Amino acid sequence: MIITGSGSDDIGTFTINGIYSVETRRIGLTKTYRRGTGNQLENLGHQVIIQLTWNVQNDQFEGKWYVQTSKYHGENRFELKFDGQHIQTVYEK
């Protein structure tokens, strides 16, 4: 299943493209920031790779985000949860 979306956060405006596997219950996403939006110091028009797996006990997708640019590289926790009306995300910098 193909996943697409868009939004904005404290870094800038972004698009999301990815896939969801019903068989493995995994999501692979690429979040691409639009350069020139949001935080001019942090938004390099870069990509964030997000890899998630369904956690039955917590009723949410859990995994990590990964970034590598000329100025920064890092990874940390990422959670994706649907509360019945909205999708909630939790990630740490």
C-alpha cells in the first residue's frame, strides 16, 4: 500500500512518501523538507528516513527516524498512533 502526505513542523514544510506492508506490518517513509520554509538553519531541503513496525501491545507503530546531511546526522525514536480522529506522532531530536 502506498502512503503519501504532507505537513509542517518546527523544521519546515514537508511531503511524505512511503509504503505499508500488510503482511509484515511495517512502514517505510521518506519525509522530504521543502527548502526555504520554516527554520532556515535546520531546513536544508533534506530527507528523513522513518522505519516503523506495528507494536500490538502499545497499539501503535514504533521505530526510528534517520537523518544524514552535510551539517547533521542522527537517529532517534519515532512513534505513530491513530487516536480515532487524528494521527499522532512522537519523535525525539
